[in-house]
Amino acid sequence: MLDAAVKVFSRRGFHAASMDEIAEDAGISKPMVYAYLGTKEELFVACLHREGTRMMQAIAGAAAPDLPADERLWRGLRAFFGFVGAHRDGWAVLYRQARGEQPFAGELATMRARLVEVVAGMLDHALRAEGREIAAIDLEVVAYALVGATESLADWLADHPDADPEKTATRMMNVAWLGAAQLLHGVTWRPPVD
Amino acid sequence: MLDAAVKVFSRRGFHAASMDEIAEDAGISKPMVYAYLGTKEELFVACLHREGTRMMQAIAGAAAPDLPADERLWRGLRAFFGFVGAHRDGWAVLYRQARGEQPFAGELATMRARLVEVVAGMLDHALRAEGREIAAIDLEVVAYALVGATESLADWLADHPDADPEKTATRMMNVAWLGAAQLLHGVTWRPPVD
DNA sequence: GAGCATACCTACTCGTGCGTAGGGTTACGC
DNA sequence: GCGTAACCCTACGCACGAGTAGGTATGCTC
């Protein structure tokens, strides 16, 4: 039943999706949807929650914390893009939807914050191993940028049905890791004085 | 009047925003809004258009095409984050809104495609200067990731009213340019064979 | 000052879609 | 066979908000 909801929400968007259509698509009638899942908002949150949990699990399962940073990043990215590739309309559109609608932005922000935290933790760990340290806020912002770039490529992937998730992950590594590795080695860019 | 519309759309979101509220906020009555700007969708598109054009102009004006790549990137980013910083609720929320709602996704995709194209062109130019070349699709994807990372930081900036746009731009350079510079010098990351 | 047009408002219609009330149907106990 | 209970449906009430019709004031022409 959640599958049907995800499908319709994806295709129509939250507002344009009617409960009638979801019910029809699920092969039951509207009052049943209300009986099982509650209001439209609750239904959407349930979808969001399930997809989010699945995604986090896919990533967490792949990126064991005892691996070196680059290996973790690579496995995490591969799992992530694999997931998006397998749930194209599910993920990307739900995600895009949720960002726009205030009632869910918070829910999503929490999910994303967890991701950012994981990435930041990973970077921090790698930095300490190098005997280095940078301000927490800088770390957070870098992690934020990496997560953003990844989401952006996920959108790209969702819009290009023929693209290969694995290859996309490799490309992401090329952007993310080459830059991050520099930072880890203490190379930084400074604005020109003009 | 567009200012009022942008403000309300930002605060409420496209659907939750009522034409009554926009009219009230603009200090006129609803029929006037219809007389001047047409339907709600047209009004939203007008907002989107104005903000988008302003942003593109801000960037284009700062990043002259005859500068070296890193300098162009830096100036472009600085202009971009400066713009977002100055139009916090305008930009970020409009942008977030537009991605979710199908009727406007296309409009926005066009804008973003122009940005991606500019970034890709810049990278390509820099690559050729180094006597190198990579597949157009890879170039596009890298550019896409950079644009995504930048948007992500723009969101971050919009959510952190005290943050400094200039500093955010510097951080973005640290992520983007260090990675890109590596790519330009022919350094690439390859997946481990496992 | 009468006629007219322009600029604007108040107050309505009407469609749409969420959420629900109340009725039918099937299966089981007695 | 009849009561009853679980289950699901059709068909509606109701609120909300986009878009409009028709009326009012202000200023301009003759």
C-alpha cells in the first residue's frame, strides 16, 4: 500500500496527488487508506520515513566504520547511488517534494543532518589520523557541500534512466575525494587579496 | 508587488500561499493582482524569472570570461553567495519550492542547465589549456556535482542568517577547486578492484 | 457640471478534494 | 435460519481558495 502511495506521490507531487488516486492504485477504497495510514500528511510522512530508513540502512550496511576513509566513502556512495538507481522515482521525487513543503522540510532536514554528521565524522576521523584538525563548523560545511553534490548527482541519475549508478558513484568520488584528500593533507585554498 | 509575492511564496510555499495574502501584503486587492500579473502560476513564474535573471546577472557580471579558471570560479561563487546572502528568503525558498512543483521544474531545470553549461565550459577551457580533454558527459557530471554542492551551501547559508557569504564562498572554493584542480592536472580516482 | 473612463474594491461563484457517515456484504456463532 | 460482527464500499458534507462580476470613487474631457 505504501508502494502505491510512493508511486502516486512521485508521479503527481504531494498536492496534486489525490487520496482517491492512491486508493485506486492500491486496489482499495479511500476510507481504508484513512483507516490504516491516517491523514494525507501522515501518509506522506510514512512514505518518507520508510524510504529514508531503507536508504540509511543501505548506506550504513555498506560503509563499515572500521574501513579507511576513502574506502568507506566509496562504499557508501556506491550503496547510495545503487539505492537511488533501484528506486528512481521513489527516491528522487519524494526527496524533491519533501524539500519544498514546509510540513516535511523538518523531517527531511533531520535525515540529511544525520548524513552530514556521518560524513563530517568520517572526515574528522581521517583528519585526526593525519594529526590534523579543523574547526567543527568548517567540517560541517564541507560535509554539507559533499552531501549536496551527491544529492545533485542523485537527481541527475534519476533523470537519466540509462545512466549507470556505479559509474556515477565513481564520478562523485573523483569530485569528492580528490578535493577532500587535499584538505586532509593540509592543502587549502585561500582567497586572493585584491 | 513582485516583492510581496516572493515574500509570501517564500514564507508559505506555493500551494499554501493564498492570493488574498499576497494581495494584502502588497497593499492592494486581489483583482488587481490578477489584472497585473495574471493567474497564480503566472505570478510564480514571474517571481522565479525575476529572481533567476537577477542571479544570473550577478554571476555573469562578476565572472569575466577572460580571467583564469580559478579566478572566474572564485568571483562567480562570491557573487552567487553574496546574492543569496542578500536575498535569503527570496532565493532559497523559491528555489526549493520550484524544484518540487512539476509545473515549474522545467523552468528551473533550464536555469540550472545554463549554470551547468557555464561551469562545464569553464572546466573544459581550463582543461584544453593544459592540453587535456575528457568526455563531455564526465565534464557535465562534474559540473553538475559542483553546482549541486553550491546550491546545497546556498541552502545552508539561507538557514544560517548569521553566516558570512564571503566565508561560505571560500569554503566552497576549498571543496570545489582543490578537487577540480586535481582533475585538471590529470589526477583521477579509480575504483578499487575487489 | 454632465458624461465618461480609469482604477480599484467588496462580495460572490464554483470547482476541487479531504475526511467521514451510514449502508451493504460476507462469515461465523447459536 | 437469524443475530451479529468484522470489513469494506458508495456517496456525501464541508472548507478553502482561485478567479470574476458588478459596483464605487476619483479624475479628466467638453
